Amino acid sequence: MTRYIADHPDMIAARANAEIRAKGITDLRFDTPVFQSRRTASEAVPSAPQATPTPAAGPTPAEALRTRLGAVLRNPTARGKTEAAFSLALRTDMTAMQINGLLRDLPAGADLGLPPRAIADAAAKAEADRIRQIVTADAAADHVEQALVLALETDTPVAAALAILKALPPRMRIASIEERLAGEAEFGPCDISMEEATGARSGATGWAKAVQEANSRFEAAAPATLKDEHKLSEGGTQ
């Protein structure tokens, strides 16, 4: 006769199934396909295909051009070489790092003579023209940082940007060391010989006289008690 053990896994499963049937639960399929049995997976209705996510839109040609010009024009190597910086950024395929390295060795006001390159996108061309007119204007000569902000970080029209730059107070100009020393007398050779300087210091009008006068002033200003102590130290006990 077959004996049934109460804690045997088969007995535990049989009791669990009986409790489930008693509660009226008949569908034991899982919602997640990974946990479905082979039978329930074959009977499951195929789900609708998921929509392909739309990739995020990249920068427009005008925005990309503004970013490229900003990387070139904001570098200190482009100061005083704006036209060359524009030519390299708009007419070559060099990276911003390569352009900045080339600008470092170019003299100010250098004309590279690069042939113009057509910008296919109309908005990008208009943006390049707007930035050039603001940054290269005479009003931007003393306000380079403000001009770059108006040109690269805002959509301010050219006329409004130039009006703002002209309304700014003039930049305080600090003269260079060479300019400040231009009107000063230059240091030349000393006309007094070493013998004359040594003799002046050793004579009555030299260091000895100065030291004697200083000692006299100190003794005159000293209190009487200190004077008596000084005399005692020099002449002995009274």
C-alpha cells in the first residue's frame, strides 16, 4: 500500500492546487511572457508591435554654425584676427582646435585669401552674416566680450546690437609700461666717482656728522633720570 508523506513536495502541491480550485481561480497564466509556460505561451495572443521611438532632433544648421563660430571667436587667439577666424571657420573644414592653433601664429590683420564657400542653408547663411556684422563693427572694437554675447547668445538684429554697443561707456585704457616711461628721464651714468662719494662720507659733512647730530638729539630728548644713569655708567659711582 502506497504511503503518503504529508510534507512531500507532491502532497504540498496537491493541497495548494486544491485550495486554488476551491477559491475559483482557473487562469494561472502570468502577464510577463518570461514566466509563461509553454502551453500558455502558445495560446497567448501576440501583442501589438511597439512604436519605434522618434530620435531626438539635432541642432539646426544655423545653431551648429553658431556653436562653431563661438568656439573659434571666443578663443583669445582670435583677438585682432576676426576676419581670419571667420575665413577659417566658414571656408574650411578645420576643427576649432586646429583653427585656434593656426591663429596663434598668424599676425594681426592677416588676409588668408581663402575662396568663399557657399552656405547651402539660408538660415545658417543669414546667421553667419549677422554674427560677422556685429563682431567686426567699429563699435565692437572696445567691447569685444559684449559683442560676442550679443552675436552668439542672442538673436538681436544687427542694428539693435550696434546701438547697444555704441551706448556702452568707453573702455578704460591702461597705458603700457613703455608708454608710461616715455616721458620720464632715463637713468644714466653716475657723475660722482667712488672716491668722491667715499670722501664725502668720511668728512665732516658725511656719515660722522650725521651720526653725531642724531646722538645729540637723542641725548637732548632723553629724560633726566636716563641722563644721570648714563653719566654714572660713564664716570662711575658718585
